Amino acid sequence: MGVILTLFYGFVGLVVLFLIFVYAVSIGIDNSKQVKALRSELKEIKNQLKDLDENVK
């Protein structure tokens, strides 16, 4: 009986660790997408500022 419970708790532990890992990876992917979006927005703003600066001169 003890061996069966040990195997059951071990399996449940592995499932929980897997779910935590999957959640962490998905959060990391979402954050990297946000960073890429912010970088592209900053590049656009930088280009617009260059254009404005050239138009003022």
C-alpha cells in the first residue's frame, strides 16, 4: 500500500511541476512578444522624431 501511495504522490508531483513549467514558459513567451512590440514602437517613435527634426531645420 505504501509503494502505491508513493508512486501516486510522485506522479502527482511530476504533473504539478510540468504544469508550473508550462505556465512559466507561456508567461515568458508573452513577455518576449511585449518586448518586441515595445521595441518596434520605440523605433517608429525614433523615426518620427528624426523626421520632425529634419522638417524643423
